[in-house]
Amino acid sequence: MSFTRRDFVKGGVAAFTWGFAAPGFLSDLALAQSASSRNLVILYLSGGNDTLSTLIPYGDAFYYSRRAALGIPAASVLQVGTDSSGSVLGLNPRLTGLKTVYDQGQLALIQRCGYQNSSRSHFFGVDIWSTANPRSSTGPGWLGRYLDLLPSPVDALYGWNTTGSTPHTLLARTVSVPAIPNPVTYALSSPNGGADGQAGRAALSSISSHLNDSRAHLSFVNGTTQAAFNTLDRVATVATYTPSLTYPNNGFGLALRTVAGALVRQVGTRIFFVQTGGYDTHSRQDTNLANGSYVGLMGTLDDGLTAFHNDLQNQGLINNTLVLMFTEFGRRISENGSAGTDHGAATLMFAMGGAVRGGLYGTAGSLQPFTGNPALENNGGDLKYETDFRSVYARVIDNWLGADSIQILGGDFRNGPAIL
């Protein structure tokens, strides 16, 4: 019977029966990574972000008539220009840092992204965006398929997940990505410290050095232990990283600081996954209150990404790093009776980095709810997608990762916005 590490380990954590544990299950050898390598950070806004509160079509009267309470006043938005259809647009007033990045030409805003017959389910929607297959939400993620195509052996830290469990986007058949939310706590777990702890580590290292093909399970455990040791010291260097500026003191800020540390320390990671939540805004969205929930979401997003961008710029790494944001769906155009917005369809993606061709992509579309409006669906309740999200992935795969998007996505989606 064939035996794989995926059969042995579930959820990205390998447990050792001797009472030792290390996050992730990792490959056997680590490969050196040059400082000039390109890096990809996938940012997931969990819950379904309200596109119309992030990038505001302030010239459309129907935006305000359909959002009497939630509509952000035209005088408050951070103007970013006019799209190809003539719609004037502005960023949420809390996104001052990202507006600066946009003005530098390093932020691309891609409107009305999605797919036909959009799922309004959180779980199914995330799976579709993760697999890049609206017809099937199971199987490896799109980046997992990319990882599976890398020459073997793959660096144990080639991918780095900053959340507690492996996201579907990074699920692969042959490569596992460790979950390391905090590099400070990524350590060999032992009841002993000091000299006793070091002795225990040395003993375990010696025990695990024996690989015997005739005893597959033992060899697997020993090999996994060796790979875990291989990453411990590299991750420890990330924990000591001192950034060039202060990051926000929250989970999102910590995750981005961790990514920056891994890039600066050159530990071998090329693909990162970062998540920030709270975007399921069915009620009390409070887009216009200084302490409103959505204002807080935009503040967390802006403060974290601005610090990350500026830190990498200071470190000379911004041109080698691409941040790609997605969320599982947009939200309804009209506000609901609970001063919030319900699940919708097309949404906003954005890409940030020194190599990005910044600007507005796609069109906002009229929000007038008349029969036959090509920009709307669901009886005029939702924005209809204009840009297939897979075409954005294809651009990243081909032009950034240097892989074959047709092979990875299972189709030709190479007609996407020229963000790279």
C-alpha cells in the first residue's frame, strides 16, 4: 500500500510521539533562495468585502439613493480618477496610506471581479476562489498546483502560511506548507529548558538521523523530524527581525511584519498567505462613523499594508514583492434593514508592489436598477462580474511566477488586466 505524508499528517502539523512537536510538516531538504527572487503574498479579506465601501462610485446618483445611510459622501472620498467607462471613483477616506501607494503607481484596483453564477456562500465561495474552478470546489488550490510543479525536493519553507490552518489556496498533493502564525512561538516543544532542552534536541536529532526504507512509518517520522529541525533556526531569525518602522500592534500587523522578516532574512520563502477578517458586514456597518465597524476594518487594512509597503521599500524589496488581495464575494448594492449589506456577487481585487502597473482596471458599471442593465444581476440587486478572477491569477502565474497558467488553471485565461 502506498504511503504518503499527507496520509500521516492532517492539517499541516506533525506531532511527535516523544512529546516533541513542531508546526507544519516539511520536506527533507532546503534549497537556497537568492535575494532577487520574486515573492508573492496572497491577502484574503475574510467574510466578503463590501466593494462599494472600498472603491466608491461617487458620481453615480444611484449609489446614494440605494445607500441612504451607508453611502460615503463624495466630499470625503480619496479621488483616484476615472475608469474607462467614465465613472469617477474614490477610495474609502480611511485608506490614506494606500492612496499614497496608488499615487506612486504601485497599486492596481481591479473592478467587478468574479465568475458566472456567483456563489453567495462563504465556504463554497472561498473554495471556488481557492481552486480557481467554479465547477468544482474540491481538490488542490491554484497555488497548491503551482507548488506541485516545482522541481523536487521543494524547500521546506518555500510556502509560509501565517494563519492557524492551511488555507485551501495552498493545499497541494505533494508539497505541504507549514502554518507559522508567530515565528516567536515556532519552536521544538520540550518540558525542559536550557542545557537539558539542548540535550533533548541533540538526542532527538540523533534518533531521527536513521532512515530505513524497510520501515516506512519510522522513516517518515524521522524524515519529518529532520525537516522540522532544518527550519527551526531559519524561522528563529525571522523572530528577531527589527523592521525599519513600527507595525500596527494587531494580528494583521504581526502577520505582515512576519512576512517582511522572512523576506529580509532570506529564509527561502517565496509564497505567503495572510488573512484578516470581519468583512461579513450584515449589520451595523457604520461606514460614516469615526468608530464604525467598517471604518475600523479599513483602518486595520490601511495601517498594516502601508507599514508593510514602506518597510519593504526601505529594505529595497518592494520591487520583488507582489501582494494580491481577494475576498469570496462582493455585497449587495442596496443596504439592508439592519444598516448593513448582504452577500452579493462581483467584487474588488487589488495588486500592490513595485512592479505593479498601478491604476484603475475594469469598469464600475451603472447602479441603476433597470431591466437589462448589463452591469447588474439578480434583478438589479448585485454587481455582475466583468473580469474573470482567473484571468488575474493567470497574469500572476505567467508574468510573476514564470509558470504556465494554462496548465495550472486548466484553461486559457490569459486575457486579463495587464497589472504586471
